Amino acid sequence: MSISTGSFDLYSRGDKFFGWAVTILLGLFVASTLYPFVYVLSASMSSGAAVARGDVVLTPKEITFDAFRYVMADRQFWVAYGNTFYYTIVGTLTSLAFIIPGAYALSRPQLPFRSGFNLFVAFTLWFNAGMIPVFLNIRDLGILDTRFAIIIAFAVNAFNAILMRNFFESVPRSFEEAARMDGANDFQILWRVYMPLSKPAIITVALFCAVFRWNGYFWAMVILRDQDKLPLQVYLKEIIVELNMSDEFATDLLSSSYSFETAIAAIIVLSIIPVIIVYPYIQKYFQKGVMLGGVKE
Amino acid sequence: MSVMTDPGVSHTSILTPPSEFDLPPLTLGQRFIASILRNWQIYLMLAPMVIYFLIFAYRPMLGLTIAFKDFSLFKGIWGSPWVGLEHFRTLFEDPYFWRAVKNTVIISGLSLIFAFPAPIILALMFNELRHQGFKRMAQTIAYLPHFISIVIVAGIVVNFFAPSGIVNLILMKLGAEDPTYFLTKPEWFRPIFIGSNIWKEAGFESIIYLAAIAGVSPSLYESAKVDGATRFQMMYLITLPCILPTILIMLIIRIGNLLEVSFEYVILLYQPATYETADVITTWIYRQGLQNNNYDVATAAGVFNAVVAFTLVITANRLSRRLSKTSLW
């Protein structure tokens, strides 16, 4: 739209009112989106007593960092934290290693049985075996309670593969032809020509994979038994959702400046921090990514 | 046979397989082998993904057969005896299964009514913001909850709606006498579930509508302004109709996924006291299958779920093809 910021005077009184109404409504929306974060942050920095009395509504009261100290002293927390980084990084790289060459192959018109392979991939979007057969499959493969299962069993998502394929298809074929003239083989063409050209799409798919890995808890909860393999999300679920604290944890909290509530708030804050740190860098990619994938699929 | 060194092929056909005219007649089998040899590198690139789908997507589909078997872990999928449709009979006679079907449809329906329009309204409002700085900030904040793990969202919800949580605190200050145990009350489950879902996803989902709005021709607004249209009229009469195709496609996708209620989130929020309104098909399958080890009956429910979902998706795609002349895939 060609209406610039400085042209408010062009509008009628009704338009001005409309503009203010929209601004106020969105202001309220933004505030309500932000409030839970602000509250949790404030609670994590307040004393347990202040939170219990209901004094903490917006800003922290009786500021103390004991809750953080308590949570950060828990070995299990750091194990889970490290596991989540492991699953996110290794999982995303594994997904890309499957998806990029596969999608490139699917995008090549010279691939024999191309439409058959495309259907083979797309069919899994419409029909999947479901929870129990997937679980029994992993069990039959003998990889229950292994990190390998978490990494490999959910490596490829057909949606991401198709997204990547569509992007490769949109690259003009003259690039491939020129590279082939120079004597490049298919691997070289993908690595030296198509991957550099597809950086935004690759980052988008990597982002989708990473978000899925970072946030996922269900299959980790079902597949893993060993405490030392659990990702942060399962650890969080056990503590904050099931209110499943050990006796030690509970009695330990009675006589101190932190409480169960503030400890939970501190855990939540600590687990959101990595997301907040990378968020500004990824923002421009997911905005593009949703447009890439949204309507086409 | 390498295309590169074949002297009989002109340079224009380097990438296309040589036509039959250049070659002695081959049998189908020979041509099949030749095409694989010619494209072996591409096949090699495709192989890991195909093997992945075979092992982790198609192999479990064989496991669906246990819906028709008296399954035991010791005998395995192949060793267990067939029982025909017995599990489906058990399933369809189970009132709790039907309760789960009913809840799935109700929660999906309510989401369609309340959660589906939210990102559209949000996108329309974002588009009306004239202050670029505020607009960018508002969008940045609106997208953020999408990236927060569902476990943390559930943790915050449990915390907020606990008897000693902030919601009860405010209600008490407003004059309520006793705290409400929101998460144990069946009537509160759906509003809390859908409301927190809107909080988490509406902002992020608005991106797709903002993309559609960005594609609206500015000349439409200019001529409307010349005609003296107000901003509200422009939004209602230009922007909204222009993004209607996008809305329609999203609606069809949503209907296709009608059975897909985020069970990961339900599992985190529900408890036996709220099963009455909260238990959906997938959570029922989870409890039957993975908690009670009734693998076969749970799989029968999964087959039911998958077949209905598949039918819905196919129907939705037909519908979209007819309405928009472009299929979804």
C-alpha cells in the first residue's frame, strides 16, 4: 500500500478512530501474549513467600536468585539440557542428510519412475500407521531406549521433503546443464550448485526440523527409559506438569527462600532462554518458510 | 551407457534420455536396467530417503494387521492368531471409545469456530498498523509462542490455573470466595485447551494470511481511496475478498485434519477428572495401547482413525480442486 506513515492527516475522523482502535486492540493482544512470559520471569526471581502470598503480579518481589541456584545444582537438569541440544543438533543434521539428496533426486526430471517415487513419499502425508504400529516397529527393530531411535526414526517428514523438492524444482535447469557441460557429476551439481542456491530453503527446512526436535517430548517419553537419555521436555513434563517431585525436593523447599512454584518458574525461564537467543536470527527465515510451504502443500 | 560420450546424441538432448531412434530396440527389462545405470548417482541420492520411508513409514503399516489379530508381544505380529473383526466389535461397543470420538469432533469443531478465524483477524489488524516500528515489534512478539515447547505452555497453563495460581488470585481479588480448581473441572477443559492454543499459534498462523495480503494490488486501494472509501471499508471490501482463496484453502486443510487434535497437548493438560470432555481418540489409543498394553484394540481404533482421516483428506482435496481449480498437492 502506498499510504505512508506520515499521512495520518489524509484520513477522515472515522479512519483515525479505526486506526486507534486497531492499535489498541493489537496492543492488548501483544500484552496478553507477553504477560505469561513476564509473570514467569518475575516469579522465578521472587522469593517463594512473596509468590505464595500472591504479591507477584507483574514485577518481581523480594528479589532472590535462589530458585535458579537450586535448579542449576540439579545434575539431572543439565543432563536433560545437554540431551536436548544433542537431539536438536544431531537430529537436524541427520534429517538434512536424508532430505537434501532425496529431495534433489525427486526434483530431477530424468529420474525414472519419478511420479511413482513422489507418490511413495506424499502418501505418508495422508496415511500413517499411527501410534501403536510405530511403537511396535521401533520395538521390533530392537532400538527401544536408544538415542539412535530418537534420531533416526523421526528423521524425515514428507512435508519437509516436498518443500525442499519444490524449491529445487524452482531453480532453473540451465544451472544443472551448465555444470554438466563442465563435467560435474550429480553429487557435485547438488553440492556446488544447487545447495548454495537453495540456502534460504535449506535453512527453512533445518528450522522446521530443529523446532520439531527442540519441542518434541512424546516419542522420547514413550521410547526412552534411561533417565540419562531423556531430553529437557520429558524432564520438564515430569516436574512441572505431573508435579512429580521427589520427597527430597519437597522437604528441601520448605525452609528456604525459594518454593516449588519459583523453582518451576526458574526451570521454565532457563529452558526458554536458548529459544529467545536464536529467535532474532531465525525470524526472517520462518516468515519466508511459511510462505514457501503453506499454500503449495 | 553414458549420455555424455554418446556421439549420436546432439547437444540439446544431453539431459533427456536418448530416444528410441538412436538405439537398437531393447526389451523393457534392458531399458529398465539401462535407465538405472544411467542415473545411478541420482538413485544413490534417493536411496536413503526411500529406505527410511520403507522402514519407518511403510513397515509399521504392516503392523496395522494386529487390529485383526489376538496380539501378544511374545508371538509377535506374524505369530499371533487372526481374530477377524472382534476388536472392532469390542471397540464399537465401548462407550468410552465413542466418548473419545465425540470429544474429538467437538474439540475440532470448537477450534474451527474460535481458533480458525483468530489468525485471519490478526493479519487484517497487522495490515492496518501504520507505525512500522510497532508493527514489527507486535509481529515479533506474536510469533514467539509458536517456538515455545508445548510442555512449557502446559506448565504455564497449569501454573496459571492452579488453585493458588494467578487466575484464581485475580478472581479472589475481584470477590470470588473460593479458588476454582479449573483443571479438574470438565466444563473448563475445552475453553482452556482452545484458548491456550490460540495464544500459542494464532500469531504464527497469521503469517500465511499476511503473505496473501502482501499480494493484493495497491491500485485497488488507491482507486478505492479516490472513491472516498474508509479504511474499514477497504479492509472489509478489498483485503478480505482478496485473501478469500487463501482462507478457503486453509479451511479445507483444516477440515481434512478434523480428527487431528493435538494429543500431545491433551495428554499434558487432562486428568481422569476431565476425561469426560477431554479424552480424544488419540489419547484413548495412547492409554489403551501404551499404558494398558491392549495393543490390538488400540490399533483397531488407530485403523478407524486413519481410515476416517484419509477419507477426509481426500474429500477435502477434491473439494479444493473443484473450488479453486488447483489441488492442494
